Amino acid sequence: MTSQEAKELLLRYRPGDEIGDPEMAAALAQCERDAALRAWFEEQGRTQSAIQECFRKITPPAGLKEQIISEHQAALRAEWWRHPRVLAAAALIILMTAVTMFWLQRDRGQSNELSIASFRMRMVKEALRLYRMELETGDLEQIRRHLANRQAPADFNLPEALGRANLTGCATTRWQGAKVSLICFLKDKSNPTGAKSDMWLFVMDRAVVKDPPPPGERRTAKENRLSTVMWSLGGKVYLLGTEGSEAELQKWL
Amino acid sequence: MDQGLDFESVVARFYAPLYQFAFSLTHVEADACDLTQQTFYIWGTKGHQLREPAKVKTWLFTTMHRQFLESRRRQTRFPHDELESVEHALPVITPQAVRQLDIAQVLETLGRVDEIYQSPVALFYLEDCSYKEIAEILEVPLGTVKSRISRGIGQLQRLLAEHPATRRAEK
């Protein structure tokens, strides 16, 4: 190792550097043998100490630590909600609320959809606007056969007065996946409106509706422009509707 | 976060050496304060990602150094003299001049040393970090760090010897 190489190493000497650094140890050993190098190293040591002392004199301004901590606390207060855990918790709450609402709405919706009121509303709409007569006949037996062929309720019981009404035909429809029989009547053959039917009887399996009228009870209601009455009999639910008053409807029961 | 790594205890433990390093780099108190605060701000937002508590010190110094380099990239490079390598004979600063060295003079001179040597030299003189830690902080190999420290010290002492204040002290 030349004197110049030793100087290059010794420039960065810090006490203890020779431990585990053979090159530094060799440079120090060379100092012991080379008086000129030793003199340079001693002078160098003083210079390094003076420079180091200058660096040690760097002191942070008063209040810096407190300012750093204070700004951190302010940032935490301002941005606590941006913390990943807070965001995750918020997202979880929103998700759980949405799922709960969905199930509640779904249950409520399903419950509403299966109610007798929903059935009545849908059937009145059917009677007034939607249905297409599948069989036009005044023969009740033909009507029963047709309905049976369509897998719709055919073994219904007509109230005595209604049995005397003028049959005009029948049709089938569906409600909540169940077949519904529609039997059509004309109350007065000399109906001035020219309508083919003005009274309708819907028959469906009673089990499909969640709140059917109890047996023996007749439940009347006005739906759209029809007066309606509903009752249960022999495992079926019946809905009779006609334009006009409830009293008029009662005549057919 | 580890109990020993709560924000206040980390600040209490490292703000002074970090400030010293920042001041060595910037030579301006306000800039050094900003750099120190910025470093702890980053620690406050990203420090929780650190898995090894023993690495806090190098993490902070590395972050500060990156921030400094980033800010320097946005500024005009410091004017500095092209210096020759340490192989040339080192001028000796006289004992009288050495006794009169002050921090302003040293840091002003450090600012004229090649940029690549400034951070290693500052960390060397601050004595808070081993060579291995300095290498980790500056993200360069250990051998490179040692070489840069030697060359940086050589440049610093040469510039100090030529500094007008040193010349005046020698007369």
C-alpha cells in the first residue's frame, strides 16, 4: 500500500473502523511505520474533528419537534375518515345495509305480491283490459272441459244465483305462476253497451294466496271501476267483479 | 403499529439527526425544517407499511434523501467547481485555520463539493450512521459509499483550504 493509498483510506477513518476492515487496519499499521504519514494523519485527525464539531453544532430550531407532532395530529383529525380501516368499515356498513334493505324489500315485495289485494287488482285489470275470450259458449260443461284441458280450475262451485246468469264463455290466465280460470257472464242480454260480458268470475287455488278470505266470509271491495266480492270454498278462492254497485253484485251470490 | 414506533416516539428519537442531515444538505434553516417535516409527514402516512421496526432510521433518512433529490431536481443545480480526484496531494489546512472553522463555512463549502459526494459526506460527519446504514440510505453499494466518502472529504478539505475565510485565518 502506497502512502497515497493509505491517505485515501485514512481520510474516512472513524475510530473502530479497523475492526473488520483489513485495509483500514493495514493503513493504520503503515502510519506506525511511516513518520510522514503519521504526521499527516495526526493533522488530518484534528481537521476531521474540527469539521465534525461543526456538524455537531447543527441544532434543530426550538419548537420543531412540537410542530411536527402538532401537524401530524391535525392531519389525523382532518383525515381520520380516509384511514383504510375506517373506509373498510364504512364500506362494510354500507354493504350490510344494502343487503339488509334488499332482503327486507324482497320479503316485503314477495309478501305484497302474494296478497289477496294484489290478486284482486291484477284480475280486475285483466277483466277490464287484458283478457281474450278463449271459448265463447253458454254451456257450463263445455267451459269446465275447456278449463280442465288448460289445467285451470274447472271443478268450481257457482253460487246459486250466479248459476242462473247468462254465461258467455271463458278464458285462462296466470297469477304468481298459478293457473286462474275466468268465467264470463252477461247480466242483461239487452245490455245497451253491446259488451259481450259485464261480469267476471275468477277462480284459483286458494293456497296460492297468502291471506285468502276465511271460509264463510265474503270480502267486498271496490277496485278500479268494478265492485268485487271474494270468498273461499273447497280449496279455491273466488273473485266476482262487475261494474255497478256492491248491492247489485250481492244479487248474484 | 409497534408500540415503540408510535409517531411521537419516532419523532423524539430521530428529528434532531434528521434535521442535521437536512441542514447539511440544504444549508438553510427553513428548508431543513420543511424537509424534516415532509419526511415525518410521509412517515405518518406510509410508515405503517414498514414491517421491520429496526429499519425506521434508514427508512427515514432514505425518505429524506429522496425528498431532497426530488426538490433539487426542480431547482437549478448548485454551481460548483469541477474538482480533480482525491489522488492529488491533499492540501493541509493549518491548525490556526482549523480552529476557526465554523458551520456556515463548512456547509457553504460542502455545497460546492460534487453533488454525488455531498450526502455521503454529511452522513459521515454526522456520525449517526454506519457505512452500511449510509449505503442503505443512499441506496448504493457499500464499496461505492466508502469511495464517495473518501473523495468527498478530499474535495471538501481542498475547497476549505482554498476558502477565503481559511486564507484569512492563516495570515
